[in-house]
Amino acid sequence: MTNPGPVLETRIGDLVLKNPVMTASGTFGYGAEFAPYVDLNDLGAVVVKGISLEPRQGNPPPRTAETPCGMVNAIGLENVGLERFLADKLPYLRQFDVPVVVNVLGRRVDDYVRLAGALSEAGGVSAVELNVSCPNVTSGGQAFGLDPEAVQTLVAAVRPAASIPIWVKLTPLVTDIVRIGRAAQEGGADAVCVGNTFPALVIDVHRRKPKLGNVVGGLSGPAIRPIMVRLCRLLACSLDVPVIGIGGVMCVEDALEYLLAGARAVQVGTANFVEPRTTVSIVEGLRKYLGEQGVTRMDEIIGKLRLE
């Protein structure tokens, strides 16, 4: 009998993923943009860019700037809005055998409630990811993520409207992320995602002007990974709901750091801009790693960080 190889399957609450590698919101478009490079069926899940009730134009260009250990972006949550997403983007994604997770954003609690309700009823959406943590917009959901009471209230309000799992994307810009994570859990979240970018400023010294049209953007990439791995471990050791790690996953070793720290899955973001096939390369790398370690299932390494 042929050995089928290691099982990469992982579970985020009731949602079963064929492997723990997803895309990160805002870095993979609506999926179709990367289809020439990646078979979406090979991914654990596709997380599409953030959706608001109404279309958003985003921030003025330039919107991205490369840094030695990552990039700074100020896209400003540009998106087509709920109506166009349901009509034009979601039908394309339904043809694939991959869970679709929709990141949602709003200025008021009711915005999130309406978005979660509409996406639950649409069919073809496996989970909603509540964005309460974007640092490069001047108003909106980022305010929720700084206050545990606001997070709990938001999630509790969305919970009755959503018939699909609710994930909460946390901000690292707090003094006690475990307290925020517990608030999300107590509000009814099915998982938490950690985390998002750090506010940053990059300057063109020759022009003596900011490199971004928005002046300030969000730092992502390898520079933030060790910070996020630590936060991921804190949450994984403290919460009952699954944790999804985000930040600077560029290769299989980076993904393994999060998994060993306790994350049940990872999201790949900045790496998609560098090499659009990074996600599938990591999936193959995980399969090879488990084989080399003599491990048959992904569960056997999740949270198995050795401290002795």
C-alpha cells in the first residue's frame, strides 16, 4: 500500500482546513488576482481583502514602500464594497474547494452586524474575520481593538447575526493582548488572529518628504515576526479558542515558528508581493518537514515548543 504521507489537516473551531496555510487579508486581492500563479484549491483557506458596506477609495498614492526587513503600506482599506463583492467577486471563489474567509470592517457596531449577516446568508463564505486593528486609516474599526469592553460588545453583537464562524483580528498595539483576546472569546469569537501591522514612517531623504501619500503606514514582514510569534504564544497558552498567526511568514520555517508556538494556522501576507507562490511552497515545505520529523499529523507539532 502506498504511504499517503503526513496529514496537514488542521481545525479552527468547527472549520476544517486541508492545511494550515492561508492568505492574509489585503495581500491576495479577491483570489482571482493570484489564480495564474497559485491553485487556490491547494490552500488551507483564502482570506480576501477587507470588505465594508460601501466601497472605499483608500489612501492617496504612493501606497507602499519597501524597507530592509519588510514593507510599509497605507492602502487605506480600499475595496469594492459589500454589494459588488457579493455580485462580482464571491461567485468566482465559489468554484474552488477552499474555505473563503471575508475580512470585514466598519465604523460602527451595526456595520459589522450587517456585513456578517449578509455574508452568512450569501453562501460560499466559511467565516468572517472582524478587522478591529487596522493602523493606517484615520477612522474606523481600529478603535475597537484597543478596548476589551468594546471588543466583547462588538463580537457579542455580531454573534447572533452570523451563522458562520467569527474570527477577530487583533492589534498588537496594546499593553495586554491576552485581555483583548479573552474579551473576544467571551463575546463569542470562534478564533482570534494575531495580528496586524505596526504604525511606521518612511522618509525619502533626498526629497525630504514621506514615501507614502498617507505619510504613515503599517509595517509588515520579517521585522515584526518575532514580536508576533511571542504574542501568538501568549494567546495560545491563555485562550480556549484557536489562534491564527500572522506577521512575516516568508517561508516554511517562519510558519513552523507560529505552529510550534501554538497557532493552529498561519496567514501569509507580505511574502505574496515578493513571490506569489509562497503559500503553496510553504504547504509543500510543511509536508516535507513532517516527514523528516517522523510526524504523521499536523496536530503533533502544534504548540509543541520545547522549553527544557
